Amino acid sequence: MTEIDRTETPQHPIGSGFGARSTALEVIQGIDLSGKQAIVTGGYSGLGIEVVRALVSAGAWVLVPARRTEVAREALDAEGLTDVEVDALDLADLESVHGFAARFLASDRPLNLLINNAAIMAAPLTRVGPGWEAQFATNHLGHYTLTNLLWPALVAGAPARVVVLSSTGHKLSPVRFDDLNFEQGYDKWQAYGQAKSADSLFAIELDALGRDQGVRAFAVHPGGILTPLQRHLPLEEQRALGWIDENGVPDSRFKTPEQGAATTVWAATSPQLDGMGGVYLEDVDVALPTVPGSPTARVAGVDAHAIDRNDAARLWAVSAQLTGVDAFA
């Protein structure tokens, strides 16, 4: 990674040379991460473990925080990723987030890559902490808190990158500033959409705040992939959505986990993105803004509400107030 360019990055493809079917190992080929240190939340299953595999293949030291450390350790060992470290972290519990961050900072390690990958999707109404809706709390507030607490390590590791997993699910709902916790009636898909919009806005504002200290941030849509993220969806619902057929075979539109991890790995490591940040990526390139009413508006591109810089700043202020954490205050 080279010297930081502090100008804003246009939300427009750069011609990466990769595409929707590129894999994580393909996009990281030729990149040397020796001496680099990375944290990947949710890095023991689905997309996360493929991201970890790619980073390790390039020589990075990787730490995977996990709510169930014994499950994470077993999964990583089964994939031959025995050198990957595991530590306890529950993103829905801010006390746990503080504990994890404190342990990492105490190690005096710089942090070069933070990949906020863990998520829950379309979960039944669950409230955590002081009554927060669980998808917003876990997917956004937990990662917001983690990133802010780890900020000294990221600055020490600069030039560093933060990758925040958003989704095309952001199209389901903007951030509902007047009812973040669905006190007025719950819809699991709107809640997921809000959380994914929040993830994108978080990356936008983090990049604006952190770029002068050498830390850049990207939001990533990995693509449609069937992973444990779908654990809250009955097979009948997945069939009704057209995701799988009667035999459980995924629709041809879906990526493999190796392909789904590619955009995240590219965002975290590619020299093509040196000096860039604060944009939403998909299919291993910078995404185009959605054209409302176009044939692809529901499945591709980034909607205006997910990259609105005023809403990004507003969400940061709300998140700081809710969590009591702000590295830039």
C-alpha cells in the first residue's frame, strides 16, 4: 500500500480486471502480506473463512474473534488454518467488544487490516443491550464500537484498511432514524436492509474521518452466496424466494463462497485501491450508483441512501451517542 491520497474516490468502476466469478485466491495472487496483521470477524465460516484462507496464503497473521471460540477453533483447524488465532467476541454485547479490544491493544500489535464480516440476517425480533434491535446492534453497532476501540492499533498499522460488509440487501431499507429499533412494528427484511445500509454509511464516514491518519475504509457487497448467514430462513422460504430448487440446489445466480470472498479480499489488499476509500464495492470493482427504475436497480449498484454523506455523518453521531464510543471526539 502506498502513500494516501486524501481526495474523495468517485463511485464509479475503475476497471479492476476481475469480475463476479473471480475468487479470493485469484485476486490476492502476487500480493505479499508478510508482516501484516489482520482481524476478520466471523472468519470461521462461510465467506469469512475464505477471506482468512486468502490472507493466510499471502503471509498475513490473522486473528478471528468469535462468540463460540471452541467452534471457531475446530472449524479453522479442519481447514488447515491452525496458525490462525482465535479470541472471544460477542458483537451484540458491548462489554464483550470492550474486552476483546482491550486484550488486543494490550498486545501492542499494530493492525493493518480490519474486516468487519460477521452478520446476522432476517432474524426473528430479538433485542439486545438496552433494547436495541439485534440486526442493527450486531451488524452495525458492534462493529462500529469495535473499530473505534481498535483505532489506535489501526493508526499504528497505517497505511491500514477497514472493510465493512454491506449487501445488496441495503436496497430493502434506508436507516430509519426515527425508529432504529422497530418500536413501531418489526419486519425482519427491513431490519436487515437498515443494518446493511448502516454498514455502508459507516464505511463512508469512517473513511472521511480516518483518511488523514492513513486509514481507508470500504463497503463491500459480496454477492449472493448461500452460507450459514441464511440459518434463520426455513428451506420453504428460500425456495419461495427462488434461491434453491426443490432439491436444495442453489440458483445459478449465486456465487460460491470462494467467489463471494473475492471483493472483500480485493478491498483489503489490492494496490489498485491505494489512495482510495469511502466507496461501495461489488463484483471486485467499485460499484455504479443505482439508476432508479432501471432493469438492474433491484440487484446491482448502490442506492443513493447508502452512500449519502450527510446521513453517514448523522449515523456516526447517533452511533456514538448510543454506544458512548467515538475515537474522533
